[in-house]
Amino acid sequence: MGYVLGFSSGAFGVAGPEERPNLAGLSQKAESSITKGVNFVQLDLESLSEFEEPDLERKMKEDIMEKLNVKFGIHSETRAFGVEAAELDSAIKMEYERSHERIVRILEN
């Protein structure tokens, strides 16, 4: 079995000003990352709103996966990006339930 060479897209929230235009939205992150010569891209999710990008499914499926033969995975939100994140380790019932709902929405998208 061979190796899969992958690359992380990086995160808009921690990128320098020169990198930020390439990291605004999931499809833009994927397009920018494939120039690194890889066949797998980890897209760092910064907000659930990234799933609302116009024509996202077509861009990801046709423009990236089919034409360029690149696969991708999504790294879920983390507090490192400065946003509310789905953390399932809270012992507080209300926090756990909110996080659980959020992770379900992420996985559905």
C-alpha cells in the first residue's frame, strides 16, 4: 500500500495578510492548496457558514475532485480559530448538547 501525500490548507484566522485571500472559503482553500503538489487536502473549517458558499458542491466535486483528482477532508472547527467549537468533552449537560448539535450539523454538511 502506498502513502497518501496530504497538505493542510491553513486557517484564515491565523494566516498573514498575504495569505488570507487564498483562504476565504472552502473551495478557495482547496484550490490554493492543490498547487502544493499533493493528492489530499485537509481543509480547516473556520465556521459553519463556509458550507453556505454559493455553488460549493459543484466547485468541490467537479472542479477539484474530478478534474484534478484531488481528495479532501475537513478538519472541524477548533477554539484555536477563535470561534465557538464543537467540543464533546464538557461535563455540563447544556454545553455538551450544544456541541453535539454543532458537530452533527458539521457532519451533515
